[in-house]
Amino acid sequence: MAITYEVIDNENIECCRDLCNELMVFQKSKARIAPELFDNMNFDTRMIPSIQSAIYNYVAIVKDDNHIVGYVYSNVSSKETYSNDFATFFDLSSVSKANVGCLSQFYIKEEYRGHGIGSVLFDMSMKWLNQFDEIDDYFVFVSNGNDDALEFYQRKGFQYSHEILDGFISVLRNNSR
């Protein structure tokens, strides 16, 4: 493996299309609650709108030679962004500042898992998020059935907060700044 990491700008996110779509298929395959909700989730309905509504975006990709094998997408957004027609993701009054940090999407192809790549991407993302003084609260939203992801984030300091949409999503939070 010839692994490299690269931060890309918003104009180049198209290179994440296939992996984002793979992530949605993967999440559906793991889901025990309402897997059909993933049927309409893809790059165009999840990543593009999120990037457009965020204040700041961060996308890092991982390559093996020239093949993209994983990515992480994080953002800083107004806390009101997380109360919409789909769901209210957390109690807005529990967040003291106007903005929150979110590790929004994280995916590594299966054959590249277990090699520390996820930890590198996570650390890159958290380093980026930690530079913003206007946020104290960081969130990760884990789809039901993705127990490996839930455990990964908990090992990295995120605590289980609550579930939304009748258990479809687990909300993890870190506000230890």
C-alpha cells in the first residue's frame, strides 16, 4: 500500500461521489431500523446540501497510489442547521454557542479498514475542527447497526448522547474543549 492523505477544496468534492454513495449502501446494509430511509440518500442529497449549508467545510481523502479509498467530511454549521424537516438532531438550547462542529461523513473501503487509516483521518478532522474558537460542541451522527463506528467514536472521546428518529440515528457528542 502506498497511502497518502490530501485535503481537497469544495470545488473538487466530485471525487468523493462514488465513495459517498458506497457509504449510503454500506449504512443501509447495516441498518436494523428503517433501512429504506437510505434509498434516497446519496452524494447529491447528502453531501452537496451539507456543503452548501455549512459555514466551513473540510474534506480529506486517502489514496492508495492514485485510487481514492476513503474520505472524511467535517463542517462547522449553525446549530439551527440541525433542526429541519428530517429531524431535530439535538436540543439546541444545550449548545451554548451559535455554531457546532460535525464529523459528518466518514468512509473507508473495507479492505483498508484496520490499518490505522481511520485514526489518521479522524485526527486530521478533529485538528481542523479544534481551530475554531466559535464552537465548543462536536457531534457525530451514527446510523443504526453501525456498531463498529459507534465504538470507534467512543474510543476517540465522543460520548453517546441520545437517539433520534426512533433509534435510526445515535447522536454522539464531545464538548470537552
